[in-house]
Amino acid sequence: MKAVTVQRLSISIILTVCLGCGQSSVLLRSADRLELKGVFVVIRPDDPNSATYAVDCSSPAHWDGDTMYVFYSWGHPYRASGPDVFHLSSDTERASFDNESSWQRGDRWSESTHKADDGKVYMWYHNEPPGWPATTAPRIGAMVSTDNGLNWHDMGIVVEAPAGSDNPQTTNKYFNGGNGDFSVIADRKKEYFYFFISTYHKNKGEQGVSTARMKYKDRDDPKGKVFKWHRGKWAEAGLGGNVTPIFPAAIDWHKPNADAFWGPSVHFNTYLDSWVMLLNRAKDKDWTQEGIYISFNRDLANSSGWTKPAKILDASELEKSKWYPQVMGLDAGKQETDKLAGKTARLFVAGVSKWEIVFLRSGEKIASEKFKDNLNE
């Protein structure tokens, strides 16, 4: 891990991270509130006043021509579209799965998407099978669409925890084990898809944020083609294999005072020429948010190359669930999304953006005199 320095300011946060070739920094500054529409849900069935629009995972996006498509999930994905992230449709369309009538294995959330050159859109979903009365063990499946994600063909489960790795004595509010809450992204050469997975194994040594990968060419036949990173090799099966976390849990997920990073969201930043990961940090068994963190890496294949996560937002500054950090790139001409961004992007948490996130190269000065004055105080 590489050293990080964090300086907190009254109006902004300056984060200086030591990358392999020098120092880069991240600036968060306030912006007009922007909220993704999300899915209409009743949070508490016995309380009609709890009805709201919300998102319950990352909201992946892709472009087709001049149209941006974004997916919101609350147990099932819905699609919105528009000319950019600021002008998405207020109405959403419910996505359809080709196996819905026979499916009995729990809800499916759309976490990541990828649009291939041939027009197909690939989606990876977080699935929570029916389990014990209060907890489950998530797993990851893959789908493909030929109509920009309105209709999907389910290609099956591609990542799952080892058999017997659940903890029936867990105190965790939601999970007794499993692999889920993840991000999938293709490398720049389209040789591999890389999976960044939250792992909830009964053994603390396999808890945290872990990685896996699959050859890009296997995207239409993915089952059995994903391999997890374990002890320095991409050799463990995606279905049932073990992991070596890149960010291990500090305190066991299954204890009341759990302390762990989870829910990674990864994009490639063209301005820094670097991969960027955003993370949640849970501070107890109830998943109470401690804050939002950031990490960097020049090479997805180098699992040990991620910088030590550094805090950029405290939970006190967040709304709603306070989970699910992600960027949305703003340059429609470059078709930026949650997977691709430049110098300036919007930072979302739980579908709400109140910030611009600005990436600065080594030695680059802060453009705003206001922020410069704060830095000198």
C-alpha cells in the first residue's frame, strides 16, 4: 500500500494520494443537488408515508449514440434514459428477465453494465437467495441484452462463495456469508473483465474486498470462466473458490462491532490515467456507514497495487442509506459514465449528488482562489 495524506477544509476536502509516478490529488466541492429518480418503493409496508423513490445499489450507465441509459435497482432493475445525467427521463421502464416466471432464487439487483462494440449490453447482478429468516448469502450472476437493457437473457450465476463458508451464528443484520455488493469493469485493452467483490466468508481472513477476473472473450458463455485472486494467483474458481482480500476486514463481519470496507465502485480516470475505486466502510453489524473512501491503481491486473483507502466524506455529510458511492462522468461527447470519467465528475452516494469531484495531477494548482485561500488558512 502507498502512503496517503488527507487535509480537511471547511468548504472542501483535499486528498493527496501518492501514486506510482507522483502525487495526484482529489478535490470535492459543493454543487447543485442532483438526484437520480430511482425506483418507487414503500420502505415500510405498514407506513404509507414511507413511500419514496430510492436506489438500493450502484446505478450503472452506458451510451447508445446520443442516448444515455441508467439502471436503478430495488430488488429488480428499472431503466431511465436521456441526453446526459442531468436530463434523465422522470419515467422509468421495468427491465424484463427471460426466466422471471420460473425464478425462485430471490431478488436481483443490477450492479454493473458493459456495452460491447457489437451493441450487446452485459449486466452483472447481485442476487440474494432465500435463506434463514433474517439473513442470506449473496452471489453474482450475469445477463446479456440486445435492446439496451429493456429485456435480458440470464446466463446464470458466475461468482459464489465456497460451500460451507456461511456463518449460522452471525450477528450481521443482512448476510451470513456470500459474495456480492460488487463492481465489474473491462480493462482498457478488453482482455479481461475485473470483478471487485465484497466477501462475507465465515473466516475473517477471507472477508473484505476481493478480486476476480474473466477473459473478455468469454462474456457470452461466462459460467465457470471467472477466477478469483488467491495467494498471488488468478486460480480459484469463481464458483466456490477462495479469495485473498485486497482490503481485508479490520473486524469480523459477523461480530457486533464489525469494521470493513465494502461495495466498491471502479472507474477509469482518463485525466489521471489511473483506475479509481470508491468504497463504503461499515462500522458495525448493522452496516452503519462510517464514511466514503477512495483508492487508486495504475493496473487492474496488479491486485496489490491499490493505494490504502483514504476517507473523503464522513457519514454525517450523507443522506438516505448513505451507501453506494459512485462517480458519473460529465462529458457526453466522450460518453463518460460510472465507468469512465475525466478531470471533473459528479460524486453520487445513494443516488444523490451534492458534490463535484475534481481530479488533479501531480503539481497541478487548485484553480479556484476560494479553495486556495482555504488551503492556506
